Amino acid sequence: MECAFTGKISHPCLVNSSKVLLYRRKEMRTQRLYPSTRFKVQVGFGKQGSSTDVGLEKIVWPSPNDEIPFWKKNFPSWDTGPAVPVDIKKDSDLMHIIHVTAEMAPIAKVGGLGDVVTGLARACLSRGHSVEIMLPFYECIQKQQITDLVLLTNYNSYHDGNWIPTNAYRGIVSDIPVIFIEPSNHFFKGRQVYGGSYNELEAYLFFSRACLEWMQVTGTQPDIIHVHEWQTGALPLLYWDMYTHLSLKKPRIVSTIHNMEHYGECRQEQLSKCGLDGSIYATTDKAVDDRTIGHNPERLSLLKGGIVYSNAVVTVSPTYLKETLNSGWLASTLIRSRDKIGLHPAINRIENGQNFQPLSILSGFFIRILCSLWYFGILNGIDAYMWNPAIDVFLPAKFHAERPKGKKICKYYVQRGLGLAPESTVAGHQVLDKPQKVPLIVCITRLVAQKGLHLITHAIKRTEELGGQIVVLGTASDGRVQNEFEGLANLHNQGPNVRILLMYR
């Protein structure tokens, strides 16, 4: 992996090595996720039953004939998930960490990026660190999903020769402080996170600088600025080549690659709109898109620039780390500085299958990696407190390993609501076994080639042949793929075993 301090570009990140510690991995403590002796199954939304009776008579069972389908009915507030756990051992060397991201679950979630950002922030908060997330204030975000929302700062940030009046708000989402950046121009206006009428690349270039400008004008000096994906790939360039020459001296940059298929293709003149000279970065040791060398015009890659200019780079699993080093044009960027990709012994143990903790991304994740530009593959995990069926307020019935009956009820609830089970199967407050014994497969995914579309279509056909049931929830950005799955939905959705719902983004 290449870095901005390989010799041609010198940055103060090599000065005072005691201050260039980033996240280091720490041993995960196993947490017990439910108190088995006190557990009570809850039914409906927010209602509570006894520990011995799941209270079927209290559940309002959905039907495919409902005027409002069950997934559109009133749910609890988005922010009713469990608070950040307080019973986790705190780290002794605490830091201030700011995540800069285009997505955050649940308020601006499109894919797994939003889940990882939220889960990681909550995990670091639980270990005692000061954590904030910086997010565009998309027009589509419903403000009622944010608690304690206040206007923090009015300031100006640069774009294409002009200083744009910008608002910075602060609110709480899933127990995490979030700084929302709202420019006064047309950026981030639209009915969904991506796909507005503005130029997305230029909007995220603006956002990357606006985040640094906010830190500059407010005197905020985090220990770590953690950027995610190509959308924030320009921030490390802006930081080292502009803002460290102003007042931002303390932060170090961590970049996470969630999906190397999205490169952030950028023309030099577009990069120049954020205040940098785009032509300076059109070299192989900086940000030029190697695939376009010799073309007219050659283009830049924001993902590559973010990699080159970050102090440490992380990707979402040890396996994906190996893939990125062995395939794809960005592998050359990583391999050219292989002497700087010093895999930490903890990562080597993971790759060898030793001492592996599957939730390490959320409990020991990233806590201070030494800044000699190591490239890490750390397996994505989940926030086991937010995604805990024993306490999840969104479920019609709760369950855990010692009391699994609620899981059967949840399965039947989905079957009933989608017309995969006859309504007559609830009798005497008991769910009859017949619909439960049918295997139910659920696939929730973006419908893109990377997800194995041929496997999904084969699974639909094969599941139906074997007498099982399958639900596919997703949408496609490619019109041809969307049309293919709309055809499958028209073919299968009136039958008893398949439901294809093209509504998830």
C-alpha cells in the first residue's frame, strides 16, 4: 500500500511517533446477551407478555388483504433500540473518533456500510471513547428519527470558487452523537440517499471538505478521522495537503474499504472544485485511475487517493484483504508499498484461524492500530445489542436460545402477512405446526451482479420445486436486472411459496 509519506510527499505524520497510534485490536470479552432467569417474551410492538405465555391473543395478525401491509404500519421510533451497553470494560487510553460517512443506519442506510458505521461507533462508545459521526443532512432523513436535534454552527465551506453557507446540526441517533452537514445549495436534496438531481461526486467532494472546515472553524481536533468508501476518499488528500497547513495537526486518518468495486471515478477538474489542484494528483503514486493511463482524459480515483493518503487502511474481512491484494487494478497500489503493509500479528492469527472472535469488529475493533500503515482485514460483525431478538422492539414476539417459541411466531407472522400461510392456522391461541414445518428462506440484498444474481434466481426455482418458501427483498440499480426480477415477481407472487418484493434500498 502506498502512503502520502513514501518520500515524494512529506507529512508531519512521522513526527512524534508517540502520537501516531491508531486503533489497536484488544481482546474481546464475551458478553451474555440475555438474562435467562428474568426474560419475558414480548408480543406486538411494545406490549409485554409473561415468561410462560407468548400471548398470541394480543397479536394483531397481518393479512395480504390489509389496506396497509404490515411492513408499512406504525412501528416504534427508529431510535428505540437498546442504549449503548455500559457493562463493558473501558479502555485505558481513550480517544476522540469522528467517522465521516455517506451512510448511517437506520436513518440513511442503503447497504451494509450504514450498519457497520453505526455498530462500530456504538462499540467504541461502549469502551469509553468519545465518538461522533458526520453525515450529510439528506433531505430524505426524517427529523423525527433524530433526538435532541439542534443547530450547532453556521459557517461557510468552499465549492467551485464560492463559499457556500452551511449549517451543522447535532442530534442523537441510536445513542450516537451525529453531526449533520447541510449546505444551502442543492446538494443532498432528493427523496432518497442516492439518486438526487445533483452531481453526487461533486456533492461528496463538498461534504469531505465541509467536514474538515467544520473542525477548523470550531477548533475540533479528534485523534482519529475515520473515512468510509469512495465518497469520503478526498478527505485524506484535503487533510494532508491543505488543513494540516492551517490548524488541524492532531488527527490521523483511517480509511475503510467496504467494496472495492466502487472506485469514485473523478475528473481532475471535478477534484479542483473542492479547492485542490486536480492535476497534481494525476500520477500513479497518488490518485490516478491506473485503468485510464494513456486515455484522453486520464481520470482519478477517490478510493485510490484515500488509500494512498491514509495512515491506516482497513477492509471488511481477512478474506477480502487477500482478494484485494491478488485481483483488481487497485492491487498494484497496495503491492507497490508491500513493505509498509505490515500485517499485525493479531491479523496473522486470524488468518491462520487462531484466537478468532467473530464479533471482533464491534468489540475489539480498530482500537489503536500502530500507524506504520498496516493494511487490515477485520471481519464485519454485528451489534449484538441492537440485533438481539430477546429485546428487539420491532418483533411481534421475542425469543432467545433458551426460549425459541417466539421465533416460530415471527416466522408465522411473516408468512401470514405475505400470504404464504392460510389465516385459519391460528386456533385456540396456538400456531398450528403445518406452516411452521415448511422451510422459509429470506434473501435481503441489493440486486447486483456482485451478489450472485444467478444463484438467487436458481434458489427461487429450486426452493419452489422442493416445496419450501422463499422471500426475496431488494431492488436493482440496473434497469435490466430490475425488469428481470419484476418478471419473476409477476410469475411467482400469486403462488403459495414465493414472494419477490422490489422495494428495499
